[in-house]
Amino acid sequence: MLISPSRFEGGNLTVLEAMASGCPIVTTPTGYGMDIGREISNFVAESYDEFFVKVSLVGDNREKYSRQAIEYFHAHHSPEKFRDEWISLIEGI
């Protein structure tokens, strides 16, 4: 599990890299954390106390959250999705 207690990260690529490889995460609602939290609420902790609860929960259910991490990454941040969105942007210019 990746534990990323960032307070200021704009777009934490480390979080996405972990999820792409099937590593569940616990992070804060900064950067990608806000978007991730809407889909997998147990990956994002709003407070210090909640952070430790979620680390325990995700750690105890690693297989389930590993699968969710990979699915989230491929649905929202995969290289193919990035490529398609980039091409669409360029074609729209």
C-alpha cells in the first residue's frame, strides 16, 4: 500500500503510478485525491484520525482495493485515455 499524506500536491503522479500497478493507496483530498475520493472513498482521508482508520481498512482488504486501484487508473488516467484526450484537444485547435 502507498501512504501519501500530502497537503499541497497538485497532481501526485506517485499515487497514479501506484494505482496503475495494483497498489492500493491512502492519500489526502489534494490533487488527484479529490477525484479519487469520489470513486473510492476509502482511499482518501479528510483528517489525521481518519487517515489511520483508512490505512488499517485498506491494508486489511488489500486484494479488493488493489483491484479497485487498477480499475480506477484504467478508467481515468490510462495512457490510452491520455492519448485520446490529447489528440482530441489538438484536433480542436
